[in-house]
Amino acid sequence: MSEIIRVIQADGVTEKTFLQKVEERNRSTNDQVTTVVKEIIDNVRVNGDSAVREYTIRFDGKAPECFEVPKEVIEEAVQRCEPAFVETLQKAAAHIRDFHERQKQQSWLNTKDNGVILGQRIRGLARVGLYVPGGTAAYPSSVLMNAIPAKIAGVKELIMVTPPQKDGQPNPAIMAAAMVAGVDRVFLMGGAQAVAALAYGTESVPKVDKIVGPGNIFVATAKKLLYGTVDIDMIAGPSEILILADETANPKYVAADLMSQAEHDRMASAILVTTSQMLAQATVQELDRQVPTLERKDIMEESLRNYGVIIVCDTMERAVQMANDLAPEHLEVCCQNPLEYVGKLDNAGSVFLGNYSPEPLGDYFAGPNHVLPTSGTARFFSPLSVDSFIKKSSFIYYTNDALREEKDDIVRFANTEGLTAHANAIIVRYE
């Protein structure tokens, strides 16, 4: 029997016990990290750039003379990228832009016969900060996924922060993605200190209205602590995938897709829910075969051993219910007729239908956003979108006659709530 992943038969108890363990990994807090991050935030709030420089030297080894990256330096960095990679970025950006353009909302107004005008105004946020990891976990795809919907929403200024490399220079792939996505300004700084700089503003970094983008536990903790000072996208937990499969699924593909999430993080969760015992055992064999061949095998093995599982259900209806209960970040449907499940799967960040829609397709290229709710929050949260970067305000215009018609109802409402000054504001107009 494989030691990489366990196989359990759903009986209403065994699987719940394991899945509770998966859920609880997201609830753990690190008080020591919180204490450190609070200190960093307070220091940056008071001392600005000097505090950011101090932490950059301490954590990244070297701080640039000027935090902001000049346009010509960005262009030079892009020139160091392989032309084929830049072309790939441009193709991916086109798909992402096409998908997100369809999410745009328009301001509207409604004019009634009695002269009343009601409406809603929609506009992009003035300034948004984008955090992008720049060390060993440098993800240019995240630049595209965060920046493109922000610009489509009408964000006036998009400020990107990213840690310098060990040589103090920007990561070329990140710079190329920033240029393709239309980022306005780039600052070489990372960690909780960069998040604090965006939230409060410093001598060089402008204060933003919202901060988006992935990061390590220090970055995530800083975003959580600063929520309210600024808006944030979401509190992201460890990555997760659930694959819903019947007997027609290819175990080679299923194993590869489980591994694609397990390699993210030792805390990542990869779960297969199937009605086929044969597929379960074949997938175990494929994991035993494939895992040792890949670079991040140690991370994958630990992730699969601790938070990976194959659950065999008696019926597909029970498997679908389990998927809805778990509300996974990524949900693959590897079934004979995957489209028949679209209307049944209510809780998932993003759904991948069929044997040729693997999760990495969504991570990089298809167009839908890869910034997704984790830890079961897909029950009530949505993926990052154009909506994440807009704000709405309503407007009301009443004529004298229109207000006269409704004044008695408004006064009655106000008096019922004991707010006599509210009532008075209506009454004085018609005395």
C-alpha cells in the first residue's frame, strides 16, 4: 500500500474525520508572526522609507538606492527575458483581458414619470497596490491576474511592490509581466514592510486604497492586520484542489493534477472524490510512479501524506454533495459528461470541466482569474474580478411633488424608530 496518500471508503464518519483535519489547518494562527508584523507595521507607519530600507536590508540582503524602478530599468529587465516567454505573457494577457472585459458594469439611472431620478454610479478605485513575490516564488502570472482586471475596472494608478533579487535587481519575468499588464509604477520592496508602505504611504510610496496579491505568512498577516485601513482582496489559505471523477477518468491525468497542487506548499490539500475503486487504486499507483520524477517531490509527498486523500463514494450524488460541502478553491470534474454537473456544483472558486481542462490551464492561460477563495470560503466569496476594483454609489433626485406624495410614510417610519429628527427633516418642508 502506498504511503503517499490514503484511500478511504465514505461511510459518513471516516471521511469527515479526515476532512476536519484538512479544515483545521487553515485555522491555525501564529502569534509570534503577528507580533513581529505588528512591530513592522508600526515602524513603517512612523518612520516611512527609513524603516522599509532597514527591513529590506535585513530580510533581502540589499536595498536599492531608490525604491522606485525607473521605466528604463524595467525595459532593460524585459530585454533579458526570452522573447518566447514575453510572447507567452502577451497571449495569456489577451485571454485574461477578453474574459474580464465581459465583467464590466455600467453606471445607470432610472427616470420615473413623477420626475424622480434614481441611479448608481460605478467607477474604478483611485489607486491600488499589488504585492508580487519576487524570490524563489516569483509568479509573473499573478501580475497578469491582478493587474489586468484592475485596469479594466478603471483603476487610475496601479502600484506594484516586489522584493529585489539577491543582487538588488528586479526579477526580469516580473518586470515583463508588469509591462504587459499595464502596471503604472514599480517599487523594489517586499514583506510586511511593503504592505505597510502601501497602506500608510511613505516619502516615496503613495498610499493606496486597496492591496491585492499573494505572499508568505508575513505578507498575509500584514494584509489581515491592515484591513480597514485599506481594503484587501482576501485572506488566502493554503492551495487546494478537489477532483470529482467517475470510472471514465484517466488515472495518469488525475494523479498529475493532484500533484500540481500538492507541489505548491506542504500545507496544500489535494483530494480525489470518486465512485470508482479501480480509479482510486490506479491513481495511487500513478502517484507512486510520478511523484519521484519531479523536482518538488519532498513537498508533494508531505502535502499528500498529511492533507491528501482519495475518497470512494457509493454514488455520484454523494460525491457532488461532498464537493459542495468542502467548497474547494479548484474543482476538476473528470467525468463522462462533465457539463451535466455545472448546475449542481454551487461552491467552488473555479470549476474545470473534462479531462483536458487541468487546473494549470486556469493558473496561467485560459482567462478566468486564478485568485480564488480558499479554506471553504467559496461558499460565500468569489474569485478576484473587475468587481474587486470598483466602488459604487447611488444617487437620488426627488421633486417637491414626489416627496409630498411619500412624506407621510417616511415620517411614520422615522417615528416608529424613534428618530424624530429624521421625521422633522421631512415635516419642515411642508409646514
